[in-house]
Amino acid sequence: MRKWSRKNSLSGLKLRSEMDAHEAEVLRSLVGAVTGLLTDRARSAPEDELAALTGLQLGNTTPPDDPRLARLLPDFHRSEPGSPDAERAGLNSALRSLHEPGIIETKVAAGLVILETLPPQGGKIILTPEQADCWLNALNDVRLALGTALDIDADTPEHLDQDDPRAPSLDVYHWLTWMQDSLLQALMP
């Protein structure tokens, strides 16, 4: 992948890069996996008759069991030390039910922008600033999900031994980080 660049044109600012076929395939696969997880989560929401009558979209009331989804859809409220957990659980349940559908919808929409603007066989990528924002959000979600799956934390070394089965995925994680940083740098005036 080439570093993102910014070009001003008569139609406005455009952000450009180029990706080879293998890179495009990897990115499309990762974005597809994350949007699939999120879509499955949205579909698992219980049916609510009152919500159906009012048009209000309600989501799950419990946090996801999958650690990757839990990272993408964290609790809304963290209790203060010494506060009752029951209050926190009730507050999180209500907030999750009300807001999770919209959050998932926004995350899936951002992922779809990548899938729509990334040529399947690789090639030139040209984005508007709005599309670039979607790319940044979706790349961040993919990085969070992959980082959770790899158990990346502050103590994870930059490079793993080639014998470590996580080594290739860590390289992909670093590539995603670089891509996100390059795009962010190109967006800055």
C-alpha cells in the first residue's frame, strides 16, 4: 500500500492511495468479518412488541460474550469504587438497549464504505473527506477486534518470534495501524 496523499481539485479535497490485490483481499476480509460480527449481534436482539409498535429500535440488554464484540461495544457506565453493581448493571442494560442498535448501524455503515470504495482486485483508492472518516472509524474497529483476538496489550512486543502463531496477524495489526495513521496525517491540513 502506498502512503495516503491529499489532493485538492475543483470538486474538493480527495485522499488517494493505492493497494495491491493481496492487501485489498486481506482488508476486505477483515472488514467483512467485523461487520459480520456486528450484524450478527444486531440480529440477536430480542423482539419487543412495544418497540415494533412505536418504531423504536431496541437492542440487546446484556453485554456481548465474544471478547471482540465486548471491545467494540463496551459498557456505557463504569461504577465508582464502592457503588452497588446492581445499579451499574441496570443502567448499562438500559443504555445498551437504547443505543447499541445505532452504534452498530454506524459501525457497519463505516465498514461498508471501505468495501464500496476499495477495488476488489486492488488499485487506486480515491476518497472524499467523509469517506476517509468512515475508513478511519472502520479501520479502528478492525484494529480493536484484531488486537483483542491477539491479546495485544502494553507489554506486547513490536515483533513476535516467527514460531509464534500470532506473528503474521501482528504484522497485519501493525499494517492497519500504519494505514490508519497515514490516512489521518493526510486528512490534517
